[in-house]
Amino acid sequence: MGKFVVVVIDSFGVGAMDDVSQVRPQDIGANTCGHILQHFPQLRLPVLEKLGLINALGFEAGAMTFSDGAVYGTAMLQHEGGDTFMGHQEILGTLPQAPLRMPFSAVIDEVEQALLAEGWRVARVGEGLQYLWVNEAVAIGDNLEADLGQVFNISANLAAISFEDVRKIGEVVRRCVKVGRVIAFGGILESSQQIPAAAEEKQGIYIGINAPRSGVYKNGFQVVHMGYGVDASVQVPQQLHDAGIKTILVGKVADIAINPHGVSYQNLVDSQRIMDITLDELSQPGDAFICTNIQETDLAGHAEDVARYAERLQLVDRNLERLMRAMQPEDFLVVMADHGNDPTIGHSRHTRENVPLLVWRPGIQPACLGVRTTLSDVGATVCDYFSAKAPQNGTSFLSPISGGNHGCTIAH
């Protein structure tokens, strides 16, 4: 055994999934990787090129070409939409359940009664559409930044209520609802009234708090994401812990995945610092699973900033070379994404795309992994590598990559 490192380049998809015309028509034609390379035809990412990025993309773009020595494939999203939270739960071996989509107004009565039963002070705010105002410091309503109807937000002033209490409120809401995610978060505000002052309605159906406008992100921000149908007891970190293997999470994955027995580097955004921590952990003695998320690519996608996205990719490429130089013969590296976020598509939301699956270890022989039907195949492979019990979902590809090329065509 040794180290198994998974680097998730957040949102770096390689082309719209076949189902987008039915489920997400706004994503028709999306291709985050392809469009960035076409926008900057002189852009070079030599390490990702060597690892088989262009093979996974399926066509040569700009200065980038196919690799004859790559171990590569692509993976489909099994979860609905294209979501960082559920993408990482899927990577860690969760079988995604189909959440319900609904406005908060559909469950406000049930949530209100559950909170009152737990002793919280609850008021309704709004004349037509309403959200809940708890203990005069916490708003509960629709998330207005994700796809509408999929997420509920709990926005809090942490100067007036502890984050632990905000988490408890979130747990009450999570028990009551079946949307994909409940996000409980807050920051230190001068006045709790900054939260209701940032209330907005959309489409005459949804009402919630514009989180950036409320100021909660600016000072002392804390967050916990609570997903629907996520059972940490059957995910990779728990299975590895049971086998005596440590899990290390770095970056946004540490904020959204449950890892009570391992090491989690939380609340990190700067890509260089994240890659420095990853390299440092790789260099430590002992067996370990390291999962790292590079969030700044996703932020560039949301900003529709192609130049910033390309610059962050170059930084990642340079740091992948550092990781590969430090890896021992028994170590494995997987580079992948969790969805797309095409900065050229015409909207600022995630795009539902297939993702690259690039695998490397010192001396590895070329192989292709085909199209994997779920991101969970990565988690299953991690458990297989460490001889741990398999997670809830996924099929290991350890045997194909250990045996070299098994009949696939490496260059297209």
C-alpha cells in the first residue's frame, strides 16, 4: 500500500452529458475544458496533457494533443444536476438518491412546527411568500443561487447565535425536508437585520436571503452542508478507518464530507496553499487516502472568467508535477472533476458534464477506463487499493490499471 491521492479540479468537465436536452437544456453544448482550450489556443497544460486530458476530452484543442502513455477515461454524474456537494458524496461512495424539488413554502408549516417543538422562537416574515425568522438571528428559506427548488438555506448572524445552535436548527430542517441539500451557515454581522434586509423573491415562488448581499461571507464565515440520503457510515472515510487507514481531506471537500476519524483542512480556497498541504501530506510516512478539491476553478466558472479559469489550471498543472515527482512506486494519483462550469456557455451556474478520469503512478502502463457510469468508481477503487470494505456504490477499476492496456485505443 502507500498513498492514494485524488485531486478534484472543481467544475472541470469535458462535455455535456447525453441527458441534458431532457433535464438541463440550458447546458446543451457545454464543454468546460474544450471551450477554455479553444478560447486560449496557445494554452499549454503539459502535465494534464501527459495524464491524458485530451484523450478524455476526445478531440485535440489548441496546442494540446493526445497522449500515447495515458491511463484515462471519463465518468458520468449519477447524481441529479451538477453539484459539488453531491458530486463529492458520490466520489466517496454514496449511491445518490433522487431528491424532491420544491419551494420552501411547501414545507414551511412542517418546519415551523418542528422548530417550535424543539423550543426555538419562530416568526414568519413576508406578506405573500414567507420565510422563517428564528431567535431573531436566523433566516430559513430558499437558496437563490443554486438551481431553484433544490436547496434550502439557513442564514445566521453568528454574533447573536452560536454556530452550534445554527447546526442544530439545520438538523431539524434536514429531518423535515427531502430537497437535495440544506446549507446552514453564518458570519459575524454588526446587526442581525442585515439578513432580512437582503431578502429577495424569484419567479413569484421562491423567497430567501441573498447571502452575498447580507454580508455573512465577510467575517467569521462558517458552514455545514447537509445532503439528502447521505450515509457516512458506508462512505470511503469510514470504510478506510475500519481498515486502519487515515483519510485526509483538503479544501472544499473537507467542508462538505464527514471525516470524524481523519484530518480535514477546512475553509481553504487558495489553490497554492491547498496543493502545498497536499504535497506535505503525501510526504508524511504511513498509508493514507488524500482527497483534495481545487475550488478556484469553479469560482472562475461562476464568474464567467475564462482567463482566470485558465490561469488556475496552469497553477494546478505545475503543482501536479510536484506531486508526481514526490510519489513513491506504490502510490496512486487520480485527477478528475465533479461536474462542469463552462464559463463560455452564457450562464453562471454549474453545467452537467462528464468529467475526466486521469490515473497515474510511477511506471504505470497505458490503459483506458472507458466511460464509468458513476463518480463512485473512484471511491470503490480507493477501498480496493487499501483492501478495505467497498463503499455503498461504485465498481473498482484497480485491476485494469494494474494490468496495463486492455484493448482500448489510447489515441483517438
